Amino acid sequence: MKQVGIFYHPLIQAAVATAKEMEEFLAIRGISVWTCSAWESEAAMGHMKGTDLVLSVGGDGTILRTAHAIMPESIPITGINLGRLGFLSELSAAEAKEKLPLLLSGQGWIDERSMLEAELVPAGQATVSSPFYALNDVVVARGAIARLISIEASIDSEILTTYRADGVIVATATGSTGYALVAGGPILHPQAADTVLMPILPHLSLPYSMVLPPSATIRLVVSTTHQATLSVDGHINLPLANGAVIIVRRSARTARFLRIRPRNMFYSSLEQRLKGRNDPGRKG
């Protein structure tokens, strides 16, 4: 590898310090390095071409921002976590200097993850927005007012149901261990191409989650007397009015992670990681 980028969480001092250590560690080995706050990813756009690997220093939330920042490039990501290992991170800060040379020498493997593509048709308009991309999930939910909203859900042009709920989650396999899991959804193997559709606290409407095939197109129509919200991976948040339409499908784009741990470690570490995600000391 000749060039490595580093995205870091700017509000966690340990992440800033670790990013600096990684920069020096790589530079000593003759590797060109650039660094950027994951909250100011536009500043890194000119560095993407020619970058062989991106390190994400922080937590899983930082990795989600990193995945968005590098698109449409297919640069692999390696996450360095400052707390317990999350579902997306690969290395702890303590082991980064030991394991990183192995990755740089080509000993790792690529973990390719499905992403979602969401289009928004605002209320009263016919123009479809540019697509939003999600590694974890697309969520349509009530806004600040604590009242249910109605969401008509169709799959491949066939109406499924109208949810009366706090919202609806459309999640990838990666996102199945995030918000969808908290809401009671199933855990999918992270490399599965399926999609999870599920309501958030439904009231007198279909209470079950559904696992849909990769070919499924989901259409959600919002009915509300107050403002609702569209959230993409938790950090792109847009207001929704009555009549807004959101169309979600599996994207042709994927996220790629460079890993060094065994390929089957997902199963053996599942309980540990679930306990880690409930640790109040974890940061993103």
C-alpha cells in the first residue's frame, strides 16, 4: 500500500491522539498519509483517488460516516475502536500497531457489505431526490411530537399494510445489529444481502418484522398531522410532511472492510459484541 487515509472522531480526544499516532506510524514506513475529521469529510474528497485503505478511528458511528465519505470509491475501511469492539470495528487502539502491518502486507481479507439506496419524493412534489446511501438503516419516524404516524408500506408495488407506529425501520444485514435489534428485529449474518422491514412500537397494526430478498423494493408513504423525520444511518436527518414518499431498495454499491480476524468470528464473538453495544461507556 502506498497511501492511507485516516478519518477520526473529532470530539473524542483519544481518537484525535490515536489518529496522530497512526499517521506517524505509517509515515515512518514510507506510506503517504492524509487525515480528516469524519464530521468534515468534504475536505478529504481530493485525496480519495489513489488511496488504498482508510482507517476509521472512533466507534461504529465514525465508521458509518467514513463509509458515506468515501463513496463512490470502493476503498476498504479498517475500524480502530476506542472502546469495546463494535460490530463494524476490527481493531482496538491497543492492538492497532501490531495488526496494521499485517494488513498493509496483504494478509487481510475483504468483508463486503450490502448497502441501501433511498429516494425521497417530498410531499406535493413529483421530483425524486438524489439517492441517499445507508450501510445500517433507513428510518422513517415521528418527529419531536410524541404522536403516532401512519406509514403505508408496499413491497414490489403490492401493499403490505399501513403501520400506525412511532416509525418504520428498513435495515441491511449490517444494520440488523443496530437500531433494528433494539426494536426487536432479527439478527442477520453481516454478509447477507437480505433487508429487514419492521415497525417501531406499532399500535393495532402488523407487529412483525419481515426479512425481504435482495430484489425487493420498499415504498413508504407517510400520513401525519405533524412533522415526521427521515433518518439515514443516524446522521442524515430530514423533515417529512404529510404525503412524503420514501423508496428504498438494495444499492448496487457496497461497503468494503479490510479485516484480519478469522472469517467465522462473527458467531463466536456475537455475545461479547452484544454486551459491548449495551455498555454505557461506549462512544461512536
